[in-house]
Amino acid sequence: MTRGTKKLRILVADDHELVRRGIRGLLHAQRGWRVIGQAATGREAVDKAKKLHPDVAILDIGVPLLDGLETIRQIQVAAPNMRILVLTMHESDQMVRRVLEAGARGYVLKSDLAGQLVKAVKGVSQGKLFLTPKVCEIVLEGLLESGKKSRRTGSLQVRPTPRELEVIRLLAEGNGNKEIAAALGITARTVETHRAKIMLRLGLHSLTEIIHYAIRNQIVSTQDF
């Protein structure tokens, strides 16, 4: 989004009308931001994403009539250029992982709504991943527990090459293959090859696990999200 030339169009999906009103009020206070559609169910959210093509969708993972994760997946198909920000009460490392794996770009707890929503929308609208400080703590606790399990099983530490570290860092910061290719002066196909090798060598199975690896090994800081 180029400042001053394009308005930010937002879809809000939550089954509580008062929550939707509160979110709408917060967002309309930002110059150039407009809530162009509201939905009370997952199915309605997918339908409005197809019709309205907003820039950002704010989605309560607990919306009825369609599983929240499936709602994310279907919205991704309906409007692939749209960024999805999840708003939820679930304080679970496992849920954060599942949401990001489904295609969401941000995770905000409802308890952080007033203080973090505007920052989150700005972040995801710019293509960045956004996790609130509290969510970062939840993720880090999960990583620490995962690390303890790995040490108990005696898993060997494999060190990425310097170029792989660059790719991991850029992936974790929310960059796509084309953006990484431009930053490193290589082709998008080469980036995809690096990504495949990284996942194979490190035993990682998704972008979420790459992000967790980057945080755990201090390749990126949680303050970058």
C-alpha cells in the first residue's frame, strides 16, 4: 500500500456484533482505512472475500458454520492477495502454528485488541508477519519445551550454511520468494531450491517451523514481528 494513494479495505469476521462494532470504530479512526464488509460466520466471510476482495481480513478463529482454519484456507483460494489476521481468545502455541500454517499472517489475542490491533493491521497489510508480544511469549514457551524434547531424544544439531541463514532470516521476516530473490540477487527458483534444502536438512516441514527455528536460534528477534 502506497501512503496517500490507496485506501486500506478491510473485512471483519466475528460472530459477536459488539466486537465487530468495536473493531470498526478502531479502524475507522485511522486515515484512509475502511471496513468494507462484515461477516458473522465462516461461510459468510468466504463469500464476502470473493465478492469484495479486501486488502486485509480480520477473522475470529471461532466463527461458526465453517471451521476457522478451513475458513482461512478457503479465503486464501478466493482472494490470494488478501492478508489474513486472526483475532482469538486461544492462548495456545499449537493454535498459533496451525493458524500460520493455514495461511494467516498475524495472530492477535482479544485481550490485546485495543493496544495491538492497529499495529497488527499495518504489519500484515505490508506483507509482514505479526505476533503480539504476548503471543511471542506463548510461541517461545512452546519452542523451549520443544527444545527440551529434542535434547531428551539426543537429536543432532545441523548448522545451515551462511546463504541458508540469509534465506531463513528473510523467510522468517515474511518475505516471499520473489522478494528474497531480489534481496540476494538470485532467481526465485534458486530461492525455492534453498528453501527445500533447508527444510530437508533441518527436518522442518512448514514455513511456521522455519519461523520457529529462526526465533529459537536467534536468527531473528521476536521484536521483528
